[in-house]
Amino acid sequence: TMLAAPAFGTIAGHVRQERLAQRLADMGRIGATVKGGVNRPALSREDGLARALLASWAAARGFSVETDGIGNLYVRRAGSDPALAPVMTGSHLDSQPTGGRYDGVYGVLAGFEVLEALEDAGLPTRHPVEVVAWTNEEGSRFQPYCMGSALFAGKMDLEMVLGCTDPQGVTVRDALAQTLALAPAMPVRPFGGPAAAYVEAHIEQGPRLEAEDRTIGVVSGIQGSRWFQVEVTGQEAHAGTTPHGARKDAFQAALRMVSALNDLMADPDDIVRCTFGRFEVLPGSPNTVPGKVIFTIDFRHPDAAMVKARGDAITPLIQALAAPCTVAVKETSTTSPVDFDPAVIDAVRAAAVGLGYSHMDMPSGANHDAKFMAPRCPTGMIFIPCRDGISHNEVEYASPGHCHAGAAVLAETLYRLAR
Ligand code: GLV
Ligand code: MN
Ligand code: MN
Ligand code: MN
């Protein structure tokens, strides 16, 4: 039989704002940029150093550390009942190329702060509580995104993932080996395994909490998302001599495609999201007609039917506009919208209420590892505000007070799930 839950604040009272802020600052030095952000690409040297730092903190507190075939890093505080599955939390240590000091790392360190708070409080839990730093959430260097959580959830093939390359042609396999060599050796566990629940804390990365003056976002789910990589092949030619009618200009073909895609995605309600984040024009010489263009498409929508219909229209539209060039379209990531578990959503909201924080329910526009955990176990998320709603930007900022509030809500939520 279970004892009645202690009053809200019992664990949150041990969550220390300065310790969390200090750990965020320490992590923010790894891959620090001059503009105050971080560049910590997935499976880079900086990613390896960040893992090593987290592992050293874990060792200092006596928490066990494990990894798996894609380098996910699991920090575990043991539970009192060995038969029970872990209650999990976490996020990612990789960043965008011009990333901020909070996206991802905040969720990992808020989780770690909860482990420390439980330890400081001397409170045992029946379930183990586990913090995971998932490999390559961002997908900015290697596609597909969220490969760590997707492999954990059994949603990707390891050999396929290990064979993926970055724009320089480096494979995940080689980058992973180099990154893991920078962190201490740790036991390797199989993918998956039981999970009792997963709750991820993250900055909102958008403007709503700040606009509504709320401290906690109780996240209801995540919109769908499809990524494509388009490779247009034309023919390099002399810019001064080659008549336009005789050219196979890969850039002009790409321009037609982008223009048609903008028409396809036009939405007066501004709910559709469509972004061409990478655009490479080769060979990149002023006086050579471009022979190749590589560009990416990031398309998102909260409605599954739209994600399917509009997403399925992308490839045929592109193919119809390629002539006289040729085109290859590859879909690099596909995720449907997910709804989080009502009981976890309620638990997060109850913790926010119990601790006296202003809050609101909201969906997530950004992707998170929680999207892949949601089909596997009861899952939810906690958002905190970020200044001016800015993220994927070096000036990204969340206040120490808000970081503390999110960790406090996470602590109460995890404790109630794990006790
Ligand atoms: C990841 O940060 C995403 O939402 O694209
Ligand atoms: Mn993130
Ligand atoms: Mn991100
Ligand atoms: Mn993300």
C-alpha cells in the first residue's frame, strides 16, 4: 500500500536554484560562442566533453551511468524495489550551430537537479529515477533528428542510423566512436527496456508563456513534422557564354521548387510551418552556372491529416519542376503529432498548482525526445518561458528563477510517479 503523498514542496524545497544555474553555466562553456550561445553539434568533440562533465557529476553523487549503441547517456538513482521500471526524464546536450545555452541541456540538468534534490532530502523512491541525455535530438548535423530516443523506442534501425552522414560525409558510426572516447568508459545496455513514465523539462522556445505572463507550460502534445532533403542536379557551365535556353541551372530549378512549395504551404491562419534551413549552391562560384543545389524542407502541422496530405504533396511537386535538371528527394524524418498522457499532464498541472506557479496548458511547436517516448510509456513535458520567445539563437535566455521553477515542478512530478 502506498503512503499518502507528502505536501507539495517536500522535494521541490531541495531543488537549488544556484546549483542548477551553476551547472548550466558550466555546460554553457563547452562549445561557447562569442555571442554568448553554444555550438555543440551532435557527436562532436564538444558533445563528448559535455557527456564527460555530466558523467563526472553523476559519479560524484554516486549515481550509476550507462550508455547504449547510439551513445544515449543514462544517469540513474536506484529505487528501493528492483522489480520496478525507471521513471525517466531528460533531454539533449547537442545544440544548433548557433544555439543557445538552454535548449536541451536545461532538461538534462533540471533532471539531474531532481536526482540531487532526492538525494539531499534522503528520500528513497520505489522506482529508480533516471536522467537521459539523448543523442542527436537536434538533427542539424545528422538527420534524422531524435535518433537516440527513436532507437530507444524501437522506431529506427541502428544500422541505418549508424550509416547516416553529415554534410562533410562523416558517418554517425565514426563520429560516435570519437565522441564516446572523450567520456569515461561505461556499461552498455540494450535499447528499450521498460519505462514507467517519461517527463521532459524544456524552455518553451516560443513567445506564449512570456506573453501570458505564466511560469509553467503544461504541455499537451507535439505537432507533426516531416523533413526532406532535396538534391537538384544540373550542369556546370560558363556564366558568360552559355545561353539561358541551353542551361541546366540547378539553382533556377530549386528556386521554382521553393516558390511552388511556398504556395502549397500558404496558410492565412499561420498554422503551417515550412522552413528551408539549409541551402547549398555548388560549386559556389560567381561565374559558373550552378550544377548542384542541396536544400532541406522542415514542414510541421498539428493535424495528422494535414501532415499526411500536404507532406505527401511535396515530392511530386518538386519532381514536376525539375526539368531540365534532375532531382532526388529523400524524406529524412517523419513524425505524426502526439498527444501526451492525460495522467502525466494532470500530474504536471497539479505540481504547478501545488507549488503556486502560474501556468497554462499548451501544445509544443518544437520537437522533443518526448515525442518518441510518448507511444512507449506515459509521457509529458514541462515548459518554462524564454526571453522574447527566442530559441535556436545564441541570445536564447531563461532566467534562473524560471529554470528553478521548472525543475521544482519536475521534482514533484517525478517523485509522485516514482515514490
Ligand atoms: C528541434 O529543436 C526542433 O524542434 O526542430
Ligand atoms: Mn531541445
Ligand atoms: Mn532545438
Ligand atoms: Mn528540439
